[in-house]
Amino acid sequence: MEISIAEKLGWVKLSEHRKKVVKDLSNDFKIPTEISKSTGLSKSEVSRTLKHLKNKKIAVCINEDSHRGRIYCLTDEGKEIAKYIKK
């Protein structure tokens, strides 16, 4: 069963960490270290949050095979959710 954008939006809004990471990725491709610096979250918090966002298909890693310098961005659904988070 597919989860609706409204359900995913509600899930993102329940967590300050998820909101920060979605906002931070809304206009850019970033590595976790950059997300950590711009959001003030620890690297472990960013990694955990990215894992959850990937599981919900809100974010994606575009170079999954890399061991270092993994680049993340929002999916189309993630970009739609980011529009509502920014308001």
C-alpha cells in the first residue's frame, strides 16, 4: 500500500530533525557533513534521519556505492513535502 504525501508530510512534521534535513535538502544536493553543519545536528542524527527519509522515499542517495561522500537529494515527493515545510 502506497503512503500518501499527506501522511508523509505529517510524519516529517512530527520531527524537528526530519524537518531540518528536508528543508536543507530542498534546494541542493548535499553530503551528510554539509547537512550536519547547516542544520546543527550531529552526524549520527543526520545519518539516522537520512536513513528514515530514504525508507519513506522522501530522500535518495544518488551515489549509493560510494563509501565516502554520499550525495543526497529529495525525491519528487520529498520536494513536494518541502514546499509545505518551508511555509
